[in-house]
Amino acid sequence: MFLADFHIHSKFSDGQMAIPEIVDFYGSRGFGAIAITDHLCELNTFIGTAARYLESTLTPAIFPFYIEMMKSEKQRAWDQYKMILITGVELSKNNILNSRSAHILGLGVTDWISADDDVADIARAIRAQGALAIAAHPVSTRKIEKQTYHLWDRREELTPMIDAWEVASGPFLFDEVADSKLPLIANSDLHRPSQIKAWKTVLDCERHEGAILEAIRKQKISFKMYEDDITNYGNNHHRRSTLLYRISPIITGNLGAA
Ligand SMILES: [Zn+2]
Ligand SMILES: [Zn+2]
């Protein structure tokens, strides 16, 4: 059994840590798999233009460097920590209206995808790469931040195209998602080290990318609240992870299958 976190931001978008720092941060805590998922924003909207200007989004010019960095860190993560590093993106449609905003994680994406298309087309483009399409924070996150309800509003139509829905992205469980029959996943949406205190996904499969993506598709996963009492994030000596609550995995049969 190993812990995994599939929603993490680096300095390539709006995260505080560089990719190698993230690898050391999770590797030293014994995680078995992580995905780095930097924002890839819609570029044809006002907010998208602002994001590009603030360098808080991946762009076609930067994307090859992101992929190269991920490749070399993938090898190091394995050699040093036996941890699988998955290349991901968070396709981000940010509208002034929450009901028109949507964030979709692509786990295993290695080719550029435009976030300007409709969410159904984005999910298809992610899956065409053999990657997983994940609905990020689909309901209220209870944090003061932009909310994204578009995917949830269209969940019936989108269910066949989305591999899993975040039942937590941070320390709060989303009851509506937990009570639904949808396939689930739990992540941190980590932008800074203190956000490690969050729900995580627990896997019991081989440590390679294909097996990990398949375990999510088949919902052979469970969830765990992870607490980490390292106050000085440079010091690894005092750490603990506490099992506070566990949801039984929901086996959805063919729902999440591609
Ligand atoms: Zn997001
Ligand atoms: Zn995010």
C-alpha cells in the first residue's frame, strides 16, 4: 500500500516549489506516486491573457521545457525514492461566473492540449493520449478562492468522459461527491508545503504509471487524511500520518472505464 497525490502545482504555474523540490518533498515523506499538474489556462479569454502575462500558466512555448524537466525528474524520483512521478496538467477554464468555470486534470498528458475547447472535447483529448481526465474540485471547496461548478452542473452528460471526480482537494471532504455514485479520487491541490495536510489517495498496486492509472480507472483505491507535523519543512525527523477516516472504495463497474 502506498500514498499518492495527483494534484500538485510547481513554479511552472502558481506553485511555490520547483519540480525537484516537490520530488524531494514527497519522496522524503515516503509517497509512492505523485502527479504534477500545472495550470494550462484558456488563452483566448481575458483571464487567460492575464494568467499568461503573470506567467501562472503553461504556454505552448514553455510546455516542452516542462515535459523535459518532468522526464529527468521522473528518473530521479524513481532512483532516489522508488516514487512514480506522473506528468500532468490542470486544464483551467476561468470565467467570472463559477458556473462557467471548470478545471480538469489530465494525468499522464505529455502532448499539448488547448483549454479553449469545450470541456467534453478536452476530456476526449486527454483520453486520446491514454491519460486520465479528472474533475478537479467540482463543488464548493470551502476556501476563499475561485469556485468551479461547470463540470458538476453537467455531470450526467460528462460521466462517460471523466475517469474520476475529486472527493477532496485539500482538507475537506466534498459530501455531495462522496454521496454520488461517481468514481472518486482525493488530492491536495498543493501550491505550498503547508497544504500537504489534506486527503490523499491510497493505492495497492505495482509501482508503475500504467498500473496506477488503471487502479484509478477501476476504483481500486481508498482515501486517507494525511497530517504532517513537520513545522520546519526542511526537517524530516518528526512526521506522522494519521488515519482519521476512510471511505470504502466505490466499485463502479464500467462507469470509469475508457
Ligand atoms: Zn484548480
Ligand atoms: Zn490545482
